[in-house]
Amino acid sequence: MLRTGILNPAVLNLLARVRHTNTLVISDRGFPFWPQIETVDLSLVDDVPTVLQVLDALRGNFVFGKVFAAEEFLAHNSPEKLQALTARLGSVKPTFESHVEFKKRVPHAIGLIRTGDTTQYGNLILESA
């Protein structure tokens, strides 16, 4: 029985399949459904869990070299939200691109973890190092 770290077997299964340069999406509650990739839905109620909470949980098991986010995040969220994101990424600087370009990356991901996050354009794509 797992006693620490990520306990969700579906999330662990996704992580076990991520290899060098593979990607994993962490999405908000309203992100479109992508039938061609596996989705693990962790949403419970508004903002439980959040994208950043899932990112925090993954960091111990996932080494990411790149992070992609929608540039619209910058226009629709406070500087504090940006600071909270960048603080969690450490030396990895997020690449901001239009949400249209961002969504073109989604079908190539190993999987998607859906959260209850209500942050506008708060979705992330993590690329493994």
C-alpha cells in the first residue's frame, strides 16, 4: 500500500508512461474533452484541487524541462497568480503562447489531468526533461 506521495493509481499510471520529452497536461475544470488522450478527472468542486496543487504533487515524481501556458493567462490573472506559478517552476521559465497554439499541443500528450481549478487560462503542459 502506498503511504506517501501520489496515491491516485490513475495519476501514477500516467506518470509511469512519461518518457523524455513526453508531455502531460494539467487542466482547469472547463478545459475541452480530448477523446484521443487519456483523462484522469480529479475535479471535485470549484478550485478543488487546483492546477498548482496538482503541480505541487507531481514535482516529486516528474522532472520537467519545459512548461507551456496560454499567454491569455497573463492578461486575465493577477501578478500574484503569475508569481505563484513561477515560484513552483523554479528555474524553468514558462513558455507563453496563444491558447490556440497551446491546444495544438494537447493531442500529443501522454495524458491529461483535469482539476476543479477556476483560474482563467490556468492550464499547463509539462514536458519531461
